[in-house]
Amino acid sequence: MSKKVAVVTGSNKGIGYAIVRGLCKQFDGDVYLTARKEELGQEAIKSLNSEGLSPKFHQLDITDQASIDRLRDFLKSNYGGLDILVNNAGMAYKQASTAPFAEQAEVTNNTNYFGTLAVCEAIFPLLRPHARVVNVSSMVSTFAIKKCSNEVKEKFLNTKLTTKELSGLMNDFIQAAKNGNHTSKGYPDSAYGMSKVGVSVLSEIQHRQLSADPREDVIVNACCPGYVDTDMTSHKGHKTIDQGADTPLYLALLPPGSKSPAGNFLSERKIKNWSQ
Ligand code: NDP
């Protein structure tokens, strides 16, 4: 049997770095720390090496299709599949950012939603039976969906929504932000919140798809890591990165044959109804 393998996106720092650290300690297989900037990735590898851990490195920019395809081809030829995928990479503008909302909506969603989707579309065909996928979303998706008009909310929470339709809704939000009419169209004033609504809904769609997939026991879940002390929160979060990594690690390491959680959203290892 081929060696098992795990990939964590955006793991040169923050929660992703701690997820790699945890997988190196708990997962019986190769663990790939990935980063869009090779240099930062190699520095992170060195730092984990100094703790006696041996993650491997592969470059990955989730907004660059060529980069995603290179990782897919690498995994295919070296491992013939994938056992754990943690979609952790993400970005957020600072609250004090003066970048126009239209720009924030486009850039944030292109990374957090469309980038995550592009990774999944390329890499899901490689998932082996018993694979685990963890999409790092946020409780902010709860605040954002609550602020949507009933009409918008219904569209996002339609249990028959397809990925294509979800991407259409995400693009509609971005376009509305560019037109300056996103609030009158029923969207909230949160580029990051909407990007995580996209990730939370995407996880539910992926669960429906994977449940119908002939590959056995492939589970996808979304989660919120909590409020974590990272660059993203300007180090205001109260959790350490290892505490933030706890729920993603729990989901990545769900034992074979687990029935629940599956297709859920979790916080503190507990299933939450993120959309209410
Ligand atoms: P950090 O800003 O510390 O780390 C984000 C990581 O994502 C970095 O490695 C960054 O790389 C990487 N990244 C950004 N854009 C890309 C890209 N295009 N391709 C590949 N990697 C990319 O954030 P956190 O660790 O705090 O966040 C990790 C995840 O957790 C995110 O999805 C975030 O939304 C989510 N989250 C965080 C919370 C918190 O309190 N911190 C709360 C709820 C959710 P680089 O160094 O090159 O920028």
C-alpha cells in the first residue's frame, strides 16, 4: 500500500503551522507543510525540524491554478492519492484597512472561497477511501449569514444548491460590492464574512457529493478554530495556535468508519448549526 499523506494549505505560520505540528506528532504518514512563498515555507520547516519533527514542503498558492496543478501532479506521481486535506489558507483585510470594499470583497473571496474551491476541485479526485477533508471556516460565517436578507439567506441555504450555483452567488456578491449596491441586494458589509459563508456552504455541498461517491468513508467537515493569536487577528486572539489547531486536528484524524461528525460545522470539537 502507498504511504499515507496529508496536506495543509497556508501552513508556514499561524493555525496551519500548528496543524502541521499536530499531524507530525499524530498522523502515521508524510505531512506536507505548504506555503505560497517557498522561503517562508522552508523557514517553517526548519523551525519544526528544531522540535524534532519532519514535515515535508511543497509550494502552494491557492489562487494560482498552475501551483495547485503542480501539487496535484506531485501527489499523484509520488503517493497515488491523498489521505488528509486541511484547507486552512485564508486572508482578511484589517479592520483599519482603507482598501475600497469592492477590492476587499474580490480579493478576500478569491482567496478564501474560490481558492479553496480550486484546491478541492483539483485534489478531490486523489482522495483515497477513509480520507478526511477539513475546511477551516469561521463563526464569522454565522454572523454574516444572519445579516443577509431572507431572500439571500434562502439561496445560500438551499439544500439542493450546486457548487456552480454557489460560485454564482459568490460572484453576485462581488459584483454587487463593485456596483456599490451589495447592501440593497441583501448582503452584509463583510467581505470576510461572506467568504466564510461560501466555505461553510461549500462544505455541505461537498458532503452531499462525497456521500454519493463510490469511494468509501470520505468525510468532509468545516470548523471554526476559535479566536486565535495569529497575524490575522493582529495577535488579539486569546487562543494559542495549538489550541486553534485542536478542532481541525480532531477532524483530520477522525478514525476510519466514523459516522459523525460528517458534513458538519464544528467549534470546540462540537457540532454547531452555523447558519442559525
Ligand atoms: P494567518 O494570517 O496567521 O495565516 C494565514 C496563512 O494562509 C498564511 O500561511 C498565509 O500565507 C496563507 N495564505 C494566505 N493566502 C494564501 C494563498 N493565496 N495561498 C496559500 N496560502 C495563503 O491566519 P490564521 O492562522 O489566523 O488563519 C488560518 C485560517 O483560520 C484562515 O482560514 C482563517 O480565516 C481562519 N480563522 C482564523 C481565526 C483566528 O482567530 N485567527 C478565526 C476563525 C477562522 P502568507 O504567510 O504567505 O501570507
